[in-house]
Amino acid sequence: MDLETLRAQCLNCTRCELCQTRTNVVFGQGASDAEVLFVGEGPGQSEDEQGLPFVGRSGQLLDKYLFAIDLDRNRNCYIANIVKCRPPKNRDPMPAESEACMPWLREQFRILRPKIVVCLGRIAAQRMIDKNFSVTRSHGQFIQKGGIYFMATYHPAALLRQPQNKPEAFGDFAALREKILEVCTHTY
Ligand code: URA
Ligand code: SF4
């Protein structure tokens, strides 16, 4: 199965109640041969309206960080979320919703086989790395699991609220660039 076939299936998903309030399913966006996968929390309002991940204000900031290390969502990385449908009023996804949606992300993993996964914020980090993960304490650290390098950094929306953390986030992206140079074959 390829990503576009999986997307077509996901667009019809009714596995959790978020299907009732969504405008669009936000499946993901990026290169089909991406070696670097970014995982956010879930769509916000702009993403729900456009059906694409990280296209609002936090997405603009994310694109700047990507650009700084020669990544481009249309060329050499992929962006997905833990839940594919917007939680009402941007509340955190409920555990049952994340669980219901994980099979889609697992299939995205199986198809892409990323070398590096970058979790954007606590929700993704706690689901993908460790249920007690602290972004403040452990951002920028790579952990190898099943042959994949996982790292978490600040969610761009958190950086908009707390710009004092931007230098640390920039450091995480610099570390990501080094890891890409080390383990990726065709990202750069
Ligand atoms: N925040 C997220 O976590 N994901 C998006 O796609 C947009 C904003
Ligand atoms: Fe399906 Fe995920 Fe949307 Fe729930 S959030 S309806 S599981 S795609």
C-alpha cells in the first residue's frame, strides 16, 4: 500500500467521535520518500479548514525552522499528527481518541520507514517516546528505538506563547541537522 491509498481510506474514518465535528481529515503532508517524520498533536482550526498539517501561525514558524536546516515539507520530510481530526476548541486529544487514531500513524510509519522521528510538543512525545516525557527536561535528546531515532522539541504553538524558548528550539533543529547528516542517505 502507498501513502495516497492510505490517505483515501483515512479520509472516510469514523473510528472516533472527532469525525462528527471535523471539516477535513488532516492525514499528513510531505515527500513519499521522506527519512525524517515530524509528528504533531492534532489539527487546529486552519488545518481543519485546509486539510493540511501545520498551516496556521504555528505552521509558519515550523516552516522557518525547517528552512533553517534545509528541510522542506514538499521535498525532503513528512509532517503528520497523532490525531487526524481537530479536537473541538483545540482541547488535548483524549486518550481514547489517540488510541483510535494510532493505527493510521502506524501505517504511515510502515510505509515511510523514517530514520528519524521528531515529536512536536508533549502530546506527541508522551505518545511516541515515553508516557512521562518532559519536553522542558529532555528536548533535543535522541533516543534509539527499534532502529529509529526519536527526538522531541517544543511545539511551535508553545514557542509563539513563550518565545524565550526559541534559542533552545533552534539548538534542537541544529542537532537534528547533525543527526540527518549521520544517518540519512538522501535527505540532503
Ligand atoms: N498543531 C498541531 O499539533 N498539529 C497541526 O497540524 C497544527 C497545529
Ligand atoms: Fe478517525 Fe483519527 Fe479522525 Fe478519529 S481522529 S475519526 S480515529 S481519523
